[in-house]
Amino acid sequence: MSKLSLRDLDVRGKRVLVRVDFNVPTEERDGKIFITDDTRIQESLPTINYLRDNGARTILMAHFGRPKGRPNEKYSLRPVGLALHDLIGHPVAFSHDCIGADAEAIVREMKEGDVTLLENLRFHAEEEANDPKFAESLGKLSDGLYVNDAFGAAHRAHASTAGVTKFVRQAAMGFLMEKELKYLHEELAQPAKPFLVIMGGGKVSDKIGVIKALMEKADTFLICGAMANTFFKARGIPVGASRVEADKLDLARELLALAEKKGVKLILPIDALETQEIKAGAETHQTGRLSPNDGVRDGWQAVDLGPESIRLFQSEIARAKTILWNGPPGIFEIADFAAGTRAIAEAMAKSDAVTIIGGGDSVTAVKQAGLADKMTFISTGGGASLELIEGKDLPGVAALTDAS
């Protein structure tokens, strides 16, 4: 996976086309769009500032939301351009289209150190279709130099992530892409032991490939969140009204058997917080020790770890030297159901281990806890993180120029 880096490019005076991940969460207030989490923009700044400092003419392109292949003002990137202007303290020109006369005219007038943001790539259906003509139109905006810093979109073979590389001279990784590959690929290739994987979220079927791949390296798995319910049911433990993949019980049994065969500890919660309503202030109850005779009650559902499970998870975290966390153990967006998620984040923050947050809701959780700066690495990718960890080739990485 040795690919050309931004540092390898001669960018001074050149128009450099940069794919970034500006698909940020927003909300509308009083008719205006506000960015609620600018992490992805912040993570792009090292690449953007390097290009500016080295005299490049930086052309940024990104997707935002799901506009279904046609212009939709709701999904315009203009608010992102305004936010970026504030962050870099430099004007950011905005093109009302990502290809065509408007984009070509704006980039033609750029000077060294200038930054232009193109309108949402997904206003064109050709982006997701990886249409060659569309990719060529993007490529010709540059002086033959392309940088991919959008790790979160690297698992998609789209025109802006893969197709465009056929129409430039050099295609390199940006600094964020480089960092993601370092921690999710290189660091996890030979992790310091004991290696602990904390896997939560909704469905075991969504993460089967990742779990099987990590079984080759991990010493211990902590399985939590709604996906744990499928394992409980496979073991004959009542799950009440909890979310469960009833058609994946054999898969859960297969993973339990695989862990035993490989000598990997696969640990499930031993108690839970249960409720009848998913809302703030709802009545809750701590289950007893989970067993075939004492599980989640009928009509109730598990929404977080119980106190014994929290202590068990904390002890495993304290012993680990490398920790990968993907997926929360509870519905942490509601404070009443967030104790387990918060406890995992706090235990990882205190740990001396290499701590890697593998994208998705776990990132939101550590930020809500105010502990993001205590983690070794936080991935900006969701699906891309999981596919890379699983060992799959990412089209947006594979398409880059090989390092000599």
C-alpha cells in the first residue's frame, strides 16, 4: 500500500485538485444552515494549509448528503465554504458547479495560495456512476495533480475518488488519508499485545467480516450494543423486546465457536440496563446476572451495560496494550442510557494503550465525553474504516499513484 504522498508533489504555482470529506452534520435554524460538528473540515486543514503555504492553487471537491444526482439547495456546500473561510482566515471562492464553464472560469483566475470549493459533486448522477467523461471534466480543472484526503469516501469507486486518477499525471494521498492508513492498516498489522477489540452497534451481520479478520490478531473481544442481543438469544438468554437479528443466530454461534477454536476471549455483557421506552426520563431497571433463567424481561429492552458489565469492561481495558473501539454499548444519545459508553471512553482515556476509535458513533461518543484528545487516533471513516480493517482494498486508495 505504498502510495505517493502530498509531500512528493511539486505544487508551487500548480492547480491541485483535492478530494476532501466535507459531508458534515448540519441543522437548520431560522432558515439558515449551521454545521453542528466540523471535525471533518478540521481534519482537512493540515492538507489545505500545506498546499497554501507551498504556493498551490487548491481546488476542493466534496459530496454532501444524498441529493440523488440533481441540484438541491438543501445540500449545497456553500455553508461549508463559509466555515472553511473562518478556519483558515483566507477567502474561499465558491463555484456554483463542480464542472463546466463556471468552475473553469473560477479556477483559471486563481493565484498562488488561493482556495476554491466546488459545489456538491453529487448534484451530478455521473459522480456515483464513476462516469469517465465526468471524471475527465474534474481532472482538467487541475494542472495534472490530484490529492485524495477523503478517507471516509475511499471505499467508494466514484468519479472523484477513483475515476479522476486516470486523467491526471500524479495522484497522491493527503495527510489525513496517510494518517488513517497508518493507524488502521499499519498499526493494526502487528498490534501490541494484549489486543482488545470493543465491538458494538446494531447488527452483527454488518461486522461479520471485520470480526473474522480481527480474530486472527485480537486476544479479546468485548461484544456490546444491540448486536450482543443476537449472541444472547443464540445462548438461550431472554432478550425481551430488545432489537435482535433472529435470522443470524447460527452466525453468532459460528463466531462463538471460532473464538473458542482460536483461543480468543469473546466476552458479552453480564448484566444490562433495561427500559420499556426509548426516551429521556423513562423508567429503567437493572437486570440481574444474565442467564437462560434471568434475562431481559418481556416487553422490556436492553439499552445499556449494567454496573457489573461496566466493571468487567473496565478491567479488560486496563490490561490491554492496543484497543480498537467501534460501536457504542448503549443508546448514548440519551443521557439516561449513556453510562456504559461514557465508562468505556473514560477507561480508554486513562489507559496507556494505543487507543484507536474506528469511526462511526464511537467518535461522537468520545467527543461528547470531552475525551477525544486523550485517544491515540480517531478515524473519520465509517464504512471505509471497517472495510480497511477487514482487509479489503479501498478503490480510492488503490487508484493512487504507487510510490517509487
